[in-house]
Amino acid sequence: HHASRITHHASPQLLSSSGRIQEIDALRGFAIFLVTLHHAIIRFPIDLFDNAYCYAFMRWCTSVHMPLFFVIAGLCYSCRDYKQYIRKKFYHLAVPYIVFSLINMSIRYILPSLVNHQVTDITERIIKIMFYGEGLWFLYTLFIIFMIYPLLCRLISASKITMLLLLVVLFVLSVRGVSISLFSIGSVIHYLFFFHLGVTAKNLTGGTWPKLRVPAYALPIALCAWLIMLYGVQGFGVITALTGIIACFLMAYYKIFNEMFSRFGGYSLQLYLLNGIALGTSRAIICNILNIYNPVAIIVFNTFIDFLVLYLLIKYVLMKSKVLRFLMGA
């Protein structure tokens, strides 16, 4: 069969009649908020990782934000026509990846004094962007997963038994780790587990957001388990991510959580793409211009600029331009 004829009907999109589900948007918004917090803990011109509290806070953010994104992508996965599906993913992921990778490369090359990781060899950097997912690795990894997943589903069929068996295999591979950097294969295998977990969860729930009665004690237990796995147990990164994901999904059953973060979910890709540029600006303002080096002040200021102000700029200014919308994958 030709690739364009590959279909996968077993995974309807997890969407409401209005086109969105608030819980999914809230989880996506919370994930990009954690990414922003992580990057707000800067290493240049002052290394906040030397502060034990900042480092612990950073570990909490990084333990779950990217795995959560891949689970959400799996929950929303749908492929009915492979050719049309890949074209859509190319415009949504590959175009902004290439454009913003080149922009970030140019900034690092032209203004080396303002960045932590300078670019001195453009040819080497372009090779890394094309073949190793340099910089915006999340988009690179996600695009490859989207390309291969329909083929994988065609091989295993969409039965619940084979879906669960594949989940076990991917879990083992993710725990063991695969250190192949070419085409980001190591990252693809690691995060394919979380992506497939999202697809499997959607299939088991019938493709809709499950309406459950969550006991009041469930969330505190999940949060404690997340912290215990993160700070009390070493060497179980995948399990730590899973406990964190469970806690995040339980939070999505709370109205205040959804109302707080769902508004950002629809702009998570744009917030991710522009985070580096926004961080370079906010970091320069608070450290180089205001000469403030208090860790709490730096994190709060960076988060305010790189999350809230950037969100307003994207929503009310940048998204008004058709060209910018295209370049940012909207």
C-alpha cells in the first residue's frame, strides 16, 4: 500500500462539539507554564542552579512538563488520510521548527554577549538543526513521532491487547534509555511511550474526556507521590513523570485549575516558540539593566514577561497577522 492510503480510524479526536475540551487546554496551558518556569531559572548571567532551592524547583518543573505534552498529543491524535495528515503536521510543526531554529541561530551568532550558548559555526549548527533536533527539540521529536505512529499502528493493528503490549515494550525501552542522537532517535523512543500512553488512554475511554467523581483525597496523595518519587527515589524518571502526569490530570477535574490555565492552552505552541526570545529580553532587563540578582525576583519577573506578557502579545498582536500565524504553526 502507498503511504497516502494509510488510515487509522480507531482514534477519534478528543474534542468537544465546540472543537475544544477545557480540561485538555488547561493541561496544555499548565505544561507550557511549567516550561516557562523551568526556563525562568536562568544559568546566565547568574547561575541559579547553584541555589539548592532553585535547582529543586527546576527539577520539579522538568520532571513532568514534556512527558505531559506528549501524553496530550497522544490524546488528540487522529489520522484518517496519511498524506493530508502529514501535510498538516508539516505546516504545524516542521515550518515553525525550521523558521525559529534559524532565528535563534542568527541571534546567537550576531549577539553572542546576550546568550549563554553562542553559535560560532553556522554550518555545524544547521547540520544539528536538520539531523539532530538542536534547540527546539520538542517540535523535532514530536514531528517524527507523528510521522511514524500511523505506520506503527498499521503494523500492530488497533486492538486493545496489541496497544497495551506495545505500551509495555515502549515503557521498557523508555526506562532503559536509547542513546542515539541522529534524528533524535533516543528522544523519539523515550517520548513515544508517553505519546502512545495518551492514544491508549483515549481508546480505553472511548475518545471522550472521562467524567469521574474524583475523591478529595486523591489529589493530595498523587501530589505527595509525585514529590516522593522526585526527591525520595533516584533513577526512576519515567515513574516520576507518570506520577506527575496523574497529579496533573486530577487537577484538571478542578474548575479553578481549568479556568486559570485553559486560556493559555490554545497558544502553547507559540509560547514555546517565542520563549527563548522573550527570555533573552526579560533576562537582560532584570540583570543587565536593573542589576537585580535576587533569585525569587528573577524567576517571578522572567515568568511574568515570558508567560503572561508574551501570551497577551501573541493573542492580541502577533496572531492578527496571517504571515506570523503561518510561521508560528497556527
